Amino acid sequence: MAFRFVPFVVTPGELEEILAPFTLFIGSIHVPSAYRSTPTSEFVRNYTAVYSLLCSGERVDLRHRFNLLTDFFITTDIGSVFFGNPHEYESAQYKMYTGSSRGYAPYLAPFSFSAREEYDRIIVSTRESYIIEKAAIMGFQLVFSKEAEKDDSAADFKLFKDRIAKHTKPLRFTMNGFEKKTAIRVSDEAKDDISGFYCIKSKGIEIL
């Protein structure tokens, strides 16, 4: 399945504002039987913890921070989201996310950052695996299936993307004398912080 990605770095306060129209939920095979959704404040709290680690210069590793780097789906219509398949797991009753009447829901997930010089230009990747290649986490991204672009849930993808765009600009930087403009969206307030991110400072990158 092909996807669209919108990687971004904003402050926790900005993210909370961006998420205002949405309800978040976990698309898991094991959610408590009474589960319906997750308060936005819980994801913002996790994001705040990740953002603080990034600002500290620590290399954020998924293997050791799994509890903070949980994926969350977003929707403006939680009533369209279905949970079913009741089952027992570790002696407790659970159910699982089974889909949405609006189609494939967008979700928020971590993304990694790497930059290298190749043939007199800078190559940037946000697709490297932070599990296999052990790439450094830089932030979160919005992910949406290209196959779902005609679904009603595509409006949620566009709304979140537009709200991100209002707060951010494409990240630009210099490295080894070369200038690079990326698809990573960064707010002016967050731009003051990311120079200290491990994945930035370890490459000798200067943010523009």
C-alpha cells in the first residue's frame, strides 16, 4: 500500500492547537473492551516527553522509548470508527479496531532523519527504519494511504495537513557548504530548538 507522509516538528503547545478538531484513537488488536478514544492530552503529554528528549540532544531510540512513540489515528468523526472481535488476552477482555465507515483514517507516527553528502549534493531521508538501521527519531509525521484519497477520511488528512501548514515552513539547512530545502515542516518556534536535536547536531548541520 502506498502512503503520503507529512513529517513535522512543532512545539507541544502548537500541536495541541493543531489537534483541536480531532479525536485520537489507537488502532490496535488489543484495546480494553470499554475503549472508545484517547484524550488528546495523553498524546500531547507523550509528544512533550519526546520533544524534551530531542531538545536535550539525546538520541531518541524507539527500542527504549516505545511507550512514548505510540501511533495514534485521528478522526473528526469518532462515531464512524468501529471496534469488534471481542476476545480474551492475558485474562482480560479486549476488542480490536476493525475499521471506519469513512475509510482509512490518517495516523500520527514517528519519523527518522538522516542526511548525507553524495555527488556534490545533500541527500535527506525521513524513511530510514529507526528499528533496523537504528536511525535517529526527529519528530512525528502524518501518514495517509494514497488508495484512500476518495474516502471521506481524506478530508481529515487535508484538514490536519492544512493546519500544520499554517504553523510551519519547509525546513532549510546547510551542511558541508551545501544548502538543502526539505519536505519536513517546522514552525518558527520549533526551529529555535532543533539545532540541538541529536540527528541535526551530529551531522554538523546549520539550520537556516
